[in-house]
Amino acid sequence: MHPQELKSIMSSGLLSFPLTDFDAQGDFNPHSYAARLEWLAPYGATALFAAGGTGEFFSLTGQEYPQIIQTAVQTCKGKVPIIAGAGGNTRFAIACAQEAERQGAHGILLLPHYLTEAGQEGLIAHVEAVCKSVQFGVIVYNRNVCKLSPDSLALLAERCPNLVGFKDGIGEIETMSAIYMRMGDRFAYLGGLPTAEVYAAAYKALGTPVYSSAVFNFIPKTAMAFYRAVADDDMATQHHLLREFFMPYLKIRNRTPGYAVSIVKAGATLVGRSAGPVRPPLTDLKASEMQELDALIQKLGPQ
């Protein structure tokens, strides 16, 4: 896929990050993963991100990664585009990006590098090296230790024609507005804060109407309904779902660091689509929290 095609895909619709399936021993389960993707594909997401943040990229091994991307691409071929997660240190990110391209993914989401802080010059060198290692499109994820400034993004846009997307996971309105005003339609923009529905209306007002939904993993019908409500400026539906589901959901999610992923796996289990346990250092929800989440899901009705 040409980078501009990836940019076009990112410019509208709901995107989502499928969970990565593990068995009881915590090993990758390709059969369950393929079944998950087959279940999600018809619901209407514009693209699915394989081995992304919700897919626990940070816990995957280099040996597992190719199988995960291959399974996603083969399962969703002709149904929905697959964008692969890539990240970690520069050489590992390059290896992931090149493997994703070999496996037929439509582009990558470049997740933050690992652990250490870095200045803008170093961040530019990191992103540029990954972009120049592949031909397909790259989306950069501004989050945690990777916080690119508007000037840095402008420089990268000049140097890397295949850098076509920007995902924001920071939530600083001033920064996001400055980036959008500087870069305009050079990038496709994606709202990427955890539980992005809570911020969707605000980001749409900033010129970023597209976001990624983690809850699509277990309540896809509701996730699509919320996206349509945002697209149609239907505040009544947005407020109803925020009040009845998303705000109580956040109370559970915010109790323990890492629950942004754990609660999604819990939701999948509750709707009969278990992806297995999370890998350490993440922890699964407690039994009482599972009951709270189940009550919220049941109120939404069939998915």
C-alpha cells in the first residue's frame, strides 16, 4: 500500500487495536487471535492495529511478532487493512517495521522507544531511521518518552515522505493545536488517549475527528454507535453513553496502573471472547472488578 493510501484510510472512520491472544500459559494463541479478528472485521472499523498498545506490543518477543502480524494480515486480507505496531529501541523498531512490510501489513504505528528520555534531535533521528527503513506508511505515536515538537515534526515531514500520520497520546490541547496549525493536512491525525471516547468531541473540534477505540474489542456495536454520534455531533447519545458506561468504566480502569489494557481483556472475557491473561508486569482485574464491569456491559444490551 502506498503511504498516501494509508493516510487516506486514517482520515475517517473508527480504528481499533485488537487484543493479542495468549493461552493459559501466556503463550501466543494464533487460532484464538484469528477468530477474534474474524469476529471484529465485519463491524466496520476502518483499520485494525495488530500488536499495538492494547495488543501488548511491549510484552512480545521478537520471535512472536512475525507470527502475530502474519496471522492478522492473512485473516483480514480483503476485509480490513492491518497496521502493525513497531517500537522499542531503534534497531528493534526497524526490524519490526521491515518484518511487518514483508508480511504484507499496510503500514506501521511507531510506538515510543523504550525507557530512556531523549532530546528532540535524538527523537528525530530515531523516527527518521525507522521511516527510511521501509517503503510503506508510518504513523508516529506522541506519548510518554516520545514527545515531538511542531518544529521536529515539520523537519521529519520534509525528510520522510512516508511519515503520513500522527497519533496523540498526551492530551495537551495547546500542543495538539500547535501541531495541527503547523502541519495542516500534511498528516492524518488520530486521537490516541486511553479510552479515547472520553476525549473524542474535544479532539474533533481541534481538527482530529478520528480516534482509536479499545472498547471495540468487547462492545463493538456500542463503539461504532459512539463514533457515529461523534461524527454526527449527536451530543445526546454521546452524553448518555459517557454517563452510563464510559465514566463508570474509567473508575475501574484508573484504580491500578496498566488497567487500560487489563480491563479490555476482562471485557473480552465477559462477552465470551477471552484473549487469555495479560502478561506481567500487567495484572488482571480482581473478581469484584469483573463483576462491576459485567454490570456495565449488561446494561448496554447485545453487541
